Amino acid sequence: MTASAPIVITENASSDKLEVFDVSVDFEGLRAIDDVTLSINNREVFGLIGPNGAGKTTLVNVLTGFQKPTTGRVLLGGRDVTGWTPHKLGRNGLSRTFQAVRLFRDLPVVENLEIAAIGTGLGRREASKRSIEILKWMDFEHKAFDQADTLPYGEERRVGIGRALAMAPRFVLLDEPAAGLSDAECDDLMSIISKIPSNFGCGVLLIEHNMRVIMGVCERIHVIDSGKTIAQGSPSEIQNNPDVIRAYLGSKTE
């Protein structure tokens, strides 16, 4: 990806945090998340990993309002936002992507981003300007007016990230953005993700199975297995942790 001039589209550059305290989630007697606590700093890339069925997406759903925790709290900038709706959380600085890219397929790429920006309260002109700036930053401006349904899979994922950034988030949560990408596309993705905190003034929570991506861009990593925290630390600490090697790094990925 060719480097572009940094753009900061949010004024939320304070050192606030996205925090989870003692969160558990039960589904009809099955404990999907078991007393997890973690803290993500503004302007850092924070990784969340674990084997299949570890509870990663359930935890992200709690953070973004798609799932209410059975117990525990979620704090955004010190404010208790537990149980808030996804829309309200989005208006207060949380955005996300999904494992299945959910684009408006009959609209151009730029309008997919504009809709997200308008949802934060911007007018059409300001939303369009923000969206074009993001596409330029991603070296994707040449596809701005292509219909979303004409894009190959890897480019759809890039649009999904751009749409999340168009919400000017304090924290953006990326749910397996490297799934199905080639090595070259993963390299491009890593370049984009690593620059998000400094260019957009926000923190990134990255949920991913591709260990090359995780180890290449994350400053800290949190590992869960069967809904429980088993390790947390720097990439080098995680790579050498015997519990992680046993539970995840030595197993097949999705």
C-alpha cells in the first residue's frame, strides 16, 4: 500500500480506555465467557485470540451491544455502557466489522462509507468528504464509485474496515479481517491496521486466527480458551507461553 498523508478524522484522541470487568455470558447453561477482564488503550492495537469456539466473537458482541452479559461490566472512557444498544455505542465511539462482510451491495463503495458517517450525525457533504479521505488513505479511491457487488472478497473486507473508520470511532473492533485473504492481501491489511491508531486517533481490537497478522501488528495480546483468560502479554510473551502453545498455537486454525 502506498503511504498517504496521515488524516485524523476524530477529536477523541484522549487516553481513554475500553474496559471489560468480570464479564460472563451464559447460553442455556453453557458458559461461553467466564469471568473475563481486559483493558484496551486508546491508540493501541490489541489482539484477542483463541481456538475455535473460545468465545472471542461472543466477547466482541458484548462490547458492541449485540449480546448482554450475564454478569460483569463494560466501560468506555470510564463510563458504564453495559447493555447499551449497538446504535448508541456507535454514536459514542465504538465501531466494528463482522466475520461476514455486510455491505450494501447495490450501492457504490463510497456510499457504503457515507451511510456509516451519516449515522454519526454528519450531513451528506461532510460524510462524503470523510469517506473519500478514508478511501484515499487506503489507496482505494479508484474504486470509490464501483458497485459493492462487483468487488472481490479481499476488497470487500477493505471496504468493511473503511466503513467502520467512517464512524470516527474511539475504538474499532475488527472481527477476523484476514479470513480468506492471500499472503499479499494480509501484508496490505497489516499495513492498514498498524497505521489506524496514529492516523485516526483510536484504539483497535483485532480478533484474528492468522498468527502472522496478530504478531505483526499487536502491541498486547489477550488469549482465551473455553471462555476463560489463559494468558495476556506482549507478542513475544504469548509466543513462548506454554498454555497458549498447547491451547492455540499448536492447533489448527479456522
